[in-house]
Amino acid sequence: MAARKRLLITGPAGKIGSALRKHLRDRYDFRLLCHSTIPEDLDEKDEVVTSDISNFEAMVEATAGVDAIAHLAIFNRWKGMTRAQLAQLTFDIDMKGTYNIYEAARINGVSTVVFASTNHVTGMNEKEGIRSHPDEPVRPDGIYGAGKAFAEALGRFYVDHHGMRVFCLRIANFNGRDEPGRDYAPGQSRWFSPRDIAQMTWRCIEAEDLNWGIFYGVSKGGEEKWDLANAVEQLGYAPEDDGSLPEFRQKYQKD
């Protein structure tokens, strides 16, 4: 029987990290890279590392001996932060941290990185009512999306120049709940369910015939906003949830 893979999750206490820990526990052993918050629902087998993704030496140590990385961590936003603060921390933590993860993975021979990108990489399309495709030029709607676009391009560099496998999930609205939390018209849903994000993640890790991919991260019901065809065809992604089901629409429709 093949040994279980060890998956490093950065940002494991967040909504996405919590979903991956819940839904992928039967598949992988975890090393959890925490910053200031350590999850309360740890399993006794979980390995916990406390550090900062902007610390390069620490990332080299944290990535040693794992088989794959799910890189989710970003700096904590706060209400009322200025545009200058957002830009500075995007540069200093998010972009630098992603470089650190890729480079540390290269040094340690970790072949696979699944990167939590965002639909905001093509956010201007959504604002203008244009359906987005993964192979189209990026159109960020803010510094956050631009920072994620940088990380996607950097990932492609590590694929082409260092033989790594990198998969970028352009995650839409992830609320961490098993229901969308609002009314979405058919085709217009932005909801990505916990079990669907977990499925897309493990399908990337296990797709050994692929070394690169950009996939829109959304459950059923968002087809008029984003093209999911490559995720379905290349990964075998089969979303289990639908954010535009009639029962959800009825529940959340305003009076």
C-alpha cells in the first residue's frame, strides 16, 4: 500500500484551510503552517509549524519533507485600512510569501503547489458582465487581484524553469459554509462550497499527468460568469453543490 502523502497547508486556521483539513483528512497527513492562530480542532497526528510566510529561511524549513503544498496564507486585512497599506502589505507579505513558498519548494524538491488565487485576477470582466476564461489576459480589479496575478505568473515560471507542478485556483466567494448565504440567480452564483474546494484541491494534487493549470474555483451555478470547462476536462472536477438551487434562492430572496 502506498504511503500517504504529507500536505503542507499554509493558513490552516482560515475558512479555506479549515475546509481542507475537514474534507482531506482521510486522504493526506497534514503539516500546518500557522502564524498567529492555531486551530482548536487539531488531530493528534497533525504536525504544527509556527512561522511567517515572509520569513524565507523558515519556509525552507517548513517545506522540507512534504509531498505537496496548499498555499492559502495571506496577510490579515482590517476594516478601514488605506489603499497604500493594502498595497504595501500585498507586496511585503503576500507576493514575497508566495515567492518564498515556490522557492522553498524548489530547494526541497517539493513538486506540487496548489495556490489559492482569486477571481479578482479577472475581476474587471465580472464588473462588465463578461464571462471569464482561464486562457484570457488578466484584468485585475484591484491591487489584491494584481498581486494574485503576479503569483500565478511566478508559478508558471517555476513550472517552465524548474519542472514543478503548479495549479492556481481562482476562488470566487468562499464563505466556509455548506450553503451560499445569499440569493444567486442561475448561472450567476459566486459560491464555492467547502467540499468542492477540497475536491478541486485533491484533484490537482493527484493529476500527475498535468504540471500546470488555472481553474476557476466555484461550485455549480456560476457558468455565466466563469468557464469551468478546463477543470472538468483536465481534472475530472465534478462539483457536488450548486449555489443557485431553488431552495437557496427562496431562502435568501429579499421580501
